Amino acid sequence: MSKKEPEKKETNQPVVREAIESKIPKGTLIAIGGAENKGDDPEADSSDSENLNFEKTEILSRFVEELKGSNPLVLVIPTASSLPEEVGASYIEVFKTLKVKKVEVLDIRNREDTCKEEYLDLVKKAAGILFTGGDQLKLTSILGGTELMRLIKERYYKETLVVAGTSAGAAAMSTQMIYQGMNGAGFIKGSVSITAGLELLNDVAIDTHFIKRGRIVRMAQMLATNPTFIGVGLEEDTGIVVKGGNQIEVIGSGLVVLVDGRKSTRTNIYEVEEGVPVTIRDLTVHLLGKGDTYTLEIF
């Protein structure tokens, strides 16, 4: 009588590996803290010590350097702005000085505009896309869940598309998005408004104009509500280049503040009423400057 062979166990390893790989974008993301240099000289009353890392158009030049292909097409999306025509025109000019010959503005002002075939065709051909500053809630409300945004995300994950955003355009890139809140006094419960972003950078929340406007307290309140996220605070004329979805390089003239709440030990945010100060203990904070790198543990 022959021995019964042991049953072969089914494994889902290939499925798991495929699922993990699908979360790793092939594209490059550039988030900018706002007020990036567009060719201007340093302020007349600033000292040499304040401009040690200053370089004209450094951040936008890096965006251009990351573009793939010959004669690449760049799209500017000024949806967040209250002055989309002026803002779009200003970026056309700066990209011309950077030798980009093909620049188009997608003047998307409502959800109906996102359905325009000419805009969808341009997104399919673009090597790089830049979201301007303005109002991040306006940006996510108009673009969220649209075919145009789905196409951008698909190309970002599956191709070498470069997606950049400045100020509101950067804040909208993360999973969670702060869209309203007091700056220096943002640690009062109820003073910070949070919603979903465009989800191009997972398990991260981005805030901009971070040091100049004293926004670390409102970032800390956001982390108190969900400490699984890592807060990325971007100073003006400063940005991060993100590859592989989690490999960060700092560019620009200022600092990037990383706030990690995953090892925080205590918060009272679920105990106190609105209008009462929120506390949180044992946040980990990193200050990173130009050329510094960091790996986000988000997968």
C-alpha cells in the first residue's frame, strides 16, 4: 500500500509580491513648500549667510532635470489658484527660460473641465505635471475621483511621470491633508481641519510654508488624531524629491521638518472637548537640509 503524498499547500506569495510592487511608483514626486525661486535674486536686505544654499530656479530646474524623453511636454495645472491665467502664464515663462519648449496649461476650474478630451490626451502624453499653489481644498474637490486624476495616478505608478506640486499643490499630494487651521495656535482641539488628499504619497501628511508660518503645532494635532502618519513640513523655496514612493532627497534653500508620531506615548485629544489645548508626548522630529536623504518607512 503506497503512502499518501502530503498535500501541496497553496501559497499567495506571488499575489502578495504583486500587491506590494503595485504600491511602489515608477514616477518621481516633487513637493515644494511654496515661493520657489523663479529666477529672482535674493532679497536686497538679506545677508550672505542667509543665502549660502541659494541657487536661482534650483527647484524648478531639478523638476526639468527629472523629465524623461527628448522635447518633453510639461503640464501646469493652476486649479488651486484664484488667478489661474496669471499663474499659468508665469510658469510658462520660467519653463521657457529653462529650455522647456512644450508647456501647456490645463485651465481646469470645475469638475466638468476634467472631462475635456484634449486635457485627457495631454495627460497621456506629458512627461511632467505641476500643480500650482492656492487652495488645496479647491484642488481636491475639483480633481478628486475624476478620470483625469485617475490617469495621472496610474501614469505616476506605472510610468516615469514626474508629478510636482507647490504650496497647496504639495499639501494635496499626501494621504491626509490639512486644509484649514490656525498657524501658531493650532493646538486647540477643533482648530485644524483634515480631509483626504490626492494620495500620491502614502501614509504621509504634507504642510507647506512650514517654518515661516509656525505650523508645527497644527501638524502635531493632525498626528495626535492618527499617529501612523509621518508629517512632512516644507519651508518656502524648499522641497523634497521622492523616488520609489519613500526615498526622500531635500532640495532648495531651507529646511524640511519631519514629524513622526508613531512612537508617541500619550495624547489627550480623545478626552478633551473642543476649544481645549491638545497634548502629545514623545514625537520624533528631524530637521533636514539641502542634500539630506531620508527613507520613509511607509510600506
